[in-house]
Amino acid sequence: MSQKKEERKQRLLQVAEDLFVRYGYRKTSVDDIVREASVAKGTFYLHFKSKEALLTELLLQCQREAGEAFLAKFSQATTPTEKLRMMMHFSIEIIDQKPILARLMLDEPEYKVFQEAIQHPDHQGQEAVMFELLQGVLREGIETGELRPDLDLQTVPAIIGSIKLLHPYLEILTGGQYEPSRFISAYIETILRGLRPDPNDVPNQSHT
């Protein structure tokens, strides 16, 4: 793709993202996007087969950017507990940094608009990498005695990964009585306490 075409594509993605955040995905039409981007409708379809395809590209772009930011932070953590804490905090922080994700999660609690992106091979590949990374951190913690030896290595990564689903409901959960960050920190520390071994436990085999 020529530089000019790539610039047009990125312009469409940026305009669409701004409109989705401002008005919502479902209330934004292709006509709205091309009008705001000052391009012909045909130009839109040269780059994207549909609004759904544009959203998929936008979400995959967010995922790639998040992956780069994640690796930079992950490399600074040393112990398994630090790595898990960082991963959970990051999953919330990245939504704060990407308003499009927060808006979509708020507007689409059933995540129907995410389905095409979720089924995309690039997304599934990234999710598989993250799942294996989480399993590796848990195994490391078990081997060093930092984490309980009976952790279920299939379900615990899913539990840790699900913390991002709290984001749309933080205001409700805190009731406006305290900062959402305080709630998230307490939530994460509660999970971490549950992963640590009880000194009175008799060692047994982990569930793999």
C-alpha cells in the first residue's frame, strides 16, 4: 500500500474512533465517517468492506499497541506476584488510555460488536500468547513456593483476565464514595492473597 493510501486509511480509522467515542458505534454511520474525514464513500470501501470491518481493524490496532506497552511494563516486573499485579492493573489502565474500548464496553455489555474482532486469527493468536504467558507466571510462582501448588492453570488465567470486565461498572461499584483506583487495588490484592500458599497447607500437586 502506498504511503498516501495508508495515510487515508489511518485518517479513516482515527475519524471513526473519534466518532465512536463521541456518539457510540451503532449511532455512527459510514456516511458520518466519510463526511468527517472529507473523503468519498468509495474511498472508504477501498479500505474497508464495512463499518464492522473497520471496527475490527481498529480493535486489532488497539491490541497491537497495548501489546507493545504491556511488554515494556512486564519486563520491569521481577517476581511472579509483581508480574501478576502488573498484568491486572494494566488490563484496567489500557482501557482508561483507550476511550474507544471504554465506550464500546459501556454501550455493548454483551460484546456483540466485538465478535468479528474476537474471531480474527490475529486476536486469537494474541490471546493464546497471553494465556500461555499467564500460565508460565503461575508455574514460576508455584515452583518458587510464592504461589499455592494447587492452582488450576486453566481457570486462574481466565479469572485474572476477566478483571477488565469490571471497568464499565467501577462508578456503580464504588458508589462515588472513593476513587475507582482504590477499589481496583483492593480487588487485585484480594485475588493475590488467594493465590498465595497457606503456611498450614500440606503440599500437593497442581492442576494442569
